[in-house]
Amino acid sequence: MSESLLSQPTLFLYFIAIVLLILLSAFFSCAETALMAINRYRLRHAGALKKRWAVLILKLLKRPDRLLGMILIGNNVANIFASALATIVAIHFYGEEAVMLISILLAFVILVFAEVAPKTIAALYPERVAKIVAWPVFILLKLCYPLVWFINTISNGLLRLLRINVAGHVVEPLNREELRSIVYEGTGKVLPYQRMLLGILDLNKVTVDDVMIPRHKIIGIDLEDKWEHIMRLIAKSQHDWLPIYRENINQIIGVLHVREVLNLALSHTLNQETLIRLLHEPYFVPKGALLNMQLQNFQRQRQRMALIVDEYGEIQGLITLKNILEEIVGEFTLNVTENTKMIHLQSDGSYLVDGAVTIRELNRVTHCQFTTEGPRTLNGLIVDILEMIPRVGVCVRVEDYGIEILDVKNNHVKMAHLFKLSI
């Protein structure tokens, strides 16, 4: 009877010790998941702002082998001691027959309360948990450093046999597509800038052909025209730069910066000789040049406008710095009027669209998702699908949209009706 009474406090202490060891194991499980799952980019930003918790975590993550060594030592020691105490309790109080049952029960408890539950919490809230566990882990790492160093020396030696250098490992930089995925999946405060960031990252996929003003839409000055007509073009020009040519655009002789001659034109003191003297040398770029490279070239050459030429030297279009910037930040306010002339929103949600509008511009204004890999204009898309010059009244389906041809002029779709098909 006395032995039974004496054994009760011992049983209680063993139970308390097992519970504490399981909680300790849960702590190390939380620490492992939280410190490994924390957002590295947000962490580096907080570290740059000298936040103490971020600086400490970055210091711990600088040597992940030591951090994991400390965590795994603590986790395994806690689990092993808990298992040993549970075995002692089983043998002493219930006999050897209960060892297997106690082991199974303890394994279940450890799996649920010391592994799955704490790791799930840490995975859901890595930053919050990391702030809590960072200091205790750091202190334990300092206290147990000799043991951690000994175990890491052995494990790192084995890794070196596999040609893995733990100390010399550096984090691989993100490539363009990985960075694009991070920006695309961003939420919260990044959303207002999301499109702009994606536009910058997509510049290497877009060529000057995709955003250029096509040749037939270039507004320029033919020196063979009457001088009165030339003066009116300069006075009413909405563009900063105008190509100057003789007879046709391929006979270009220079580029005029309208602001440089506007005062002379308004005061009627501008003549052809002065105009030619003030011309800038035209800047040519090859067809198919990537926008990111062209943006760099504009900056390097200190240019704002370029003429796009094909392999035969024929001018295909014109591109300005503004065209490239609009790919990044969207349309500027001054260009809204031009867009509304080509794309008209109707009361029923459909659009009347000029066939010359580019697919990229159509997607931007109407929020369609037409592919930009093929034809660059709506007219080209329709002709590509039909494989013939369409007639008025013909209707084609493109993905979830219907396009009805309303007007055809000079073998070119002049106007089309774009509407969403009902599913």
C-alpha cells in the first residue's frame, strides 16, 4: 500500500516530464518550418530597415546547416527522452506487455501534437512564428554550439564527398520568369503597380513591330507639298517629332522637332531653308528589334523617335519613346482621344473597332485575351482566320468573341463589331 502511495507522485512527475518534452518537440518543429518557410524577400527588406528580428533571422539563416543541426538535435533529444520515459512508465506501472501500446500511443501524440499541428501553424504564419522562436533558437545555438559544430563537421564532411559545399552555397538569383510569377501572384499593395512591373518584365517578349505606328499612319511632311500646307501641318501637329521627306516616306531627309520651329511657324518667319537646317538626322532601327533593347538604345543614343526598316531598307513604321513607355505604364491621357477613334464602346458592352487597331491595343482597351503571337492587327487576325479577304456581313469566332465585318475598303477591314458570345 505504501509503495503504491509513494509511486503516485513519481507517476505524476513522469507524466509532466513527458508533456514538457512533447511541447519542446513541438517548439522545435515550429521553429524548423517557420524559419525555412519565411518569405526571404520580405525578410531581406525588413533586414535592410534594421529591424532586430529580421537581422537575427538572417543571421541564423546565413548558416542553415548549423540552424537545422540545432533544431534537429533538440527535436530528436526531446522525442527520444519522451519515448524513454514513456517506456519506463509502461514497464514500471503496467508491465512489459504495455510497452508496445504506450509506444503506439506516444507515436500518435508526437505525430499530431509535436509534428503536424505545430508545423501546419508555422507554415500558415511563418513570419509571426519566426519572430517568437528566433531568440530562443539563437540562445540554444550559442549554448550547444560545440555539439552542433561536432555534428555539422561530420555531416558536412559527408556532403563534401558528394561535392556539396555547404559553407560556399549561395542563393540562386531569380530568373525573369520566376520574378514575373512573383509579381503576377502579388496581392495587396503591389496590385496598383502590378501591371507596370509585368510590363517591364515583358519588354523582352515584345518587338518594335508590335507597338510601332505603321507606315500608312505615319504623319510627316512632304517638302514637295505647298508651303502653306506644310505650315498648317506644323501649327496643328499633335506630335513632338515629324519625319520630313520628299515624295514618299522612303525618301526621308530628316526629323523635325516641332517645338524648335513652332514659334517661327506661328510668326510666319519660317522658310524651307531654315526648316531643313533645323532637321535632325533620322534614327533607324531594324524590324524585329526587342523593346527592352530599343529602350536602352534610346537612352544610349539620346533619341526619342526611330524609324523601323526591313531587310531591304524600306520604312515599315515609326516608334517613339512614348510608345515603349505605354507598354509599361499603359496609355497616357493625351492618347485617349486617339484610342476612342479606333475602339468605340457600345451601350450593350460590345465594341466597334477599326480594323487597323493592333491586337495588343485591343486587348488593353477591351480586356480581351487574343494571342499576340500571330497577326498584329485586327484586320490581320481576321484575314489569318478566314484565309481570304472578308466581305461585309461575314462573322468569325475568335475564342469567346464574335467579330462581324461591317466595312471593307481597299481589301482591308475598315470597321468590325466585336461582341462577347453567350455560353
